[in-house]
Amino acid sequence: MPTEDLMLPPLLRIENVKKRFGSTRALNGVSFDLGHGEVLGLIGDNGAGKSTLVNVIAGVHRPDEGGIYVDGVEQQLGSPREAQQAGIETVFQYLSLIPTLTITDNIFLNRELYGPGTILHAMRRVDRKEMRRRVEGAYQRLGLDLPPPDTKVIALSGGQRQAVAIARAVIWERQVVVLDEPTAALGVRQTLVVLSFIRRLKEHGVSVIVITHNMEHVLAMSDRIIVLRLGRKVGDLITSETSGRDLVERMTGAAQIQLEAGNPDE
Amino acid sequence: MNWPASSSNVGGTSATTSPRLRRRRSTSQAERRRRLATWVQQNGVLFALLLMGAFFVSRSDRFLTRGNINIVLLQVAVTGIIAVPAGLLILAGYVDLSVGSVMVLSSVAFGQVFKSSGSVTVAIVVAVLVGVAWGLTSGFFVSFLSFSPIVVTLGGLAAARGIAQVWSQSITVSGFGDAFGKLGTGRWFDTPIPIYVAATVLLMGFYAWNQSTAGRHLAAIGSDEVAARAMGIRTKLLPFLLYGLSGLAAAIGGLIVTSQLDGASVSIGQGEELTVLTAVLLGGVSFKGGRGSLLGVLSGLLFLGSLRNGLILLKVGTFWQQVAVGAALFFAAALDVLYQRLERVALEKASDSDDVDHVTEALGAN
């Protein structure tokens, strides 16, 4: 597949997405592509439209205008569930993990596997063994050093919880994982843990969009960086060809930037 | 913080052998603490039950006889039937304080419908419908309109008994016939029928609690409702339906007591909500929601029944029984705190060791 990259449509294409809340234009025509196995950094100041864009991709908000394409096929992402079915898993800043349930139960929450011996539809018997086996498989594939799958999430550190959320995306074989501020609440050590997990995702051919406001992290982990400012894209840069200073200038509007070619009008 | 874009070295195996070993050891220690904590939480009452049982056996020849065991089980049967949905409600972070009054309302409904229709079957159907409807109504206000569960069901506690008194004019209807009498007083294989009913409900409860998605979804709701909703769990529908089951269980309990008394008396079910709550909380189900097992609830139930029975056999006065129940509840609260402290200690240990070695690993791979 990688050799045919030029022939394939991009894995994810965001085209001229607009979203307004009342009189606020949160997104004013944002477009970008995400390639297979690419780690894309998404940065911007507060109010740049990062969260709105994440919510649009995650299926939380419907865009007012514009389209979302996965493998060239237009998607209507009306709910988080539909986004997941389209292959997009979003790990929000405030993780949707249940502290008193185990790692396995969290990964399979509301998507449980069922064994034989079904009685009533709502009372189907869950297949604990199979779910545990798959979690262990994901640990191995990703080289995750997490506590055993039947450990409760309450006993995990912040970095480990991120890892569980990421493992959830991998088990469900999502093509795109969106990480919303994955390192915001973490210390230096746990940040390193999460950075190494993102690299492993990439090694497994998963494309990642990382939303962050930490310049150092985005330069360290991404292949490409998109800069948002006031609901518009003001930069689409190859990471190795840019600098923190350039990014900050674009984020704050210190330098007037010509929009990249291929961008929508206005 | 270097970031090699194309690293094929997944684990950095040779460089990290010794930290891995170190981590294994400390994790297993943390894991042991965690398992101990879980065990204490889930089996603390079971352990207390066995200790107390041994004590009563040593003091009384009658305690462990077949007849006495039947008495204990029969006494907790109705509480047990109601404790299954009640325990699940508390697991989900809700509570139903109206069960004692729903018992008497169903009983009076049974009595009044029997008096006017003469049919036990019709009367049973109406009694059950009244219980379920009352439960669903509470559930509607609590789940869908987000009213306080304590306030709504406390209101139900007062209102349902009031309605029962007005409806029956406090007159006890009786004479329901032998067939209905069997429900409360009949025996199969020398064991009272209510015990079979309770056993069936408990088995269904074990399935719902441990094997079905409903059980883990309710635990998720009790643990973190916002996160549960974000995962697409039906955080309003499930508790709503569970309130209906709570009403159903109370109606069944009310019918069993009515059968035992052969009378739809307005005094039925008085204080039952507190007995149920005591059994559930003794069983280690956290009142904050999210934690608890049905095995614990069953142990709490048996503990409560044996305690009363044993103290009667030892001819200890009823007020001392109440003191003993109070002391046991205090003990359960202490266990809950101990459990959470153990869990936190385990957390600190786990995160310390894991982080250091993940860092070693992350750096080693560079």
C-alpha cells in the first residue's frame, strides 16, 4: 500500500469545513488532507478553532458547510458512533474512562463481545475471556507495558490511562486516531510514555492527528503541522522544514501569511 | 526529546532487560495489594459471617439445624428479593427508599381487587402492575428529569403508604384461600417456597450483575456518568427500567408477606427499605456507586439474618440486636475507607515503578 500512495485518495480529507455558533465563526473554511500512516500536528492559540475541528471530526458537531472524506468517500458524521464506524477514534482530553471498571471492561465498554448462550437481547452474556485475550494481544502488538487487563483504571497513572485510550483505538482497528491534548495533564515522564505510544501507532500504519498547544511536543512527534488561527488554516508545514519560531508567528498572526495553495477561496 | 521518524526498534530489548525485571517485581507487589484490597472489599462481610456463624454454633446446638437455617433464610427471603434491584440501583449511583411502602401498596391493591373481583389471579396481576408502575414513575422523575433520587423516593415512601391506608381505610382484607397461602407458607422438599423465589431472583441478579452488559453499564454509570454517556451508554434508560424492577420486587415481596399473614394489612413492609439498605451496604456496595458485588449483598443479607437469629437463640434482648446491626454497619463503612486507601497505595506504587521504566525504555529506544 505505501508504494501506491500517490494513486490512493488521502485517508482523511477535510474540505472547506465551516461551523458557527451564533455569531461566532469557530471554523471559517478549513481544509486539509491526512495521509496513510501520517502523524499530523494541529496547533493554534485559544479560540483558533482546534476543539471545534476535533468535535467535527469526532462526530460531536455537524459542520454547517463542507465535507469529510475517508478514503475518498464522503461521510456524514452525525454521532461519535458514526465517526467510529467510519474508522475514526477520538481520545478526548478528559478521557472517557470509567475508573472503577477494569482495563478490559473500559476498552470494550458498550461494544462488548458476546459468547454463546444468548438469552435476551439486552441481557446477552459477555465473553470475558475473549475480550481479555484481545486486550493482551493489543499489548503485545503495540509493546505496551501496562498492568494486567483486569486491573481497574483507578489504579493507573495518567500516562497509562492515555495508553489504555490509545489501545482502545487500536483494538477497534481504527485508521485514524485523534488525540486531543494528550500531554496536557501529564508530567515530563508520562509525556515521554505517550510520545512513544504515538510512535508505535504510526509504526502500525495508524494515522494520528494530535491537537496540542505545546510547541516542543508537536515538533518532536509530528510529520506535518497544521496551524489554525481564528477559524482559518494559516499554515500547512512539513515538520522538518519549520521551526518553533515560525509556528508561533503564524499562531499569533505576527507575520501575515499567504494561505497555502489548494486552500478554498475567501 | 529526539523523535526518530522511522524507528523499527519496538522494544529496545537488550538495553531494557534489567528495568523490565525490576518493574515486574514491583508491579506484582502493587498488584498483590490491589488484589488484597479487592478481596477485603468483596469478602469482608463473608468473612465476618463465617466468624459469627462459628461463634453461634459454639454457643447454641440449635443454630446449625435444618429447621433453624430455614427460619433464617425465610426471614431474609423477602429482603433478598428486593435487595437485588436495590443493590444494582446503588451500584448505578441511585437509591429507592420507597420499597417498604410499595410493598404495602401492592398488598392493599391485591386485597381490594380480590374483595371486589373474587379472583386471586386478577388481584396478583393488578398488585404487580401497581408496583411496577410506581417504580417506573419514580424512575421517570429521577432518570429523565434528574430529580434527586433520595427526595423522590422518600416522597414515595410517605405517599404510597398513605394511599394504601386511604384505599383500604386501614381495614385488613383476608381469606385468600389455600392456593394463595402456598406462596408464603408452602414447602417443597421441606424448604419454604419464598426461599425458592428469593434464590431464583438472586440467580437472575448474579447473571445481570456479572455476566450481562447491563451490569457493567450500571457500574459505569455509578462510577462516572458523564464518561459513561460519552461512551454511548444509555445513562437514563437503564436506571429508569431498574426502578421498575425495584417496584416489581417490592410487589412480589408484598404478596409473599400478604400470603404469610393471609391478610392485606397496612402494617406490611414497615422499615423494609432500611433493612434492604443495611444488607446492601453491609455487603460492601459503595453508596457512592460504581463498586460492589452481589455476593457481598448476599453475605450482608445472611449476616443480618444470622445475627438476629443467633442473638435470639442466645436470649439477647432486641435492643442489643439493633446495637449489633449498627456496629456492623460502622464496620462496613470502615472497610470501605480501608479499601479505598489500599487502592490508592497500590496506585502510587504502580505509577512510580512503571513510569521510571517506561522512561528508560523510551530513552533506550532512541
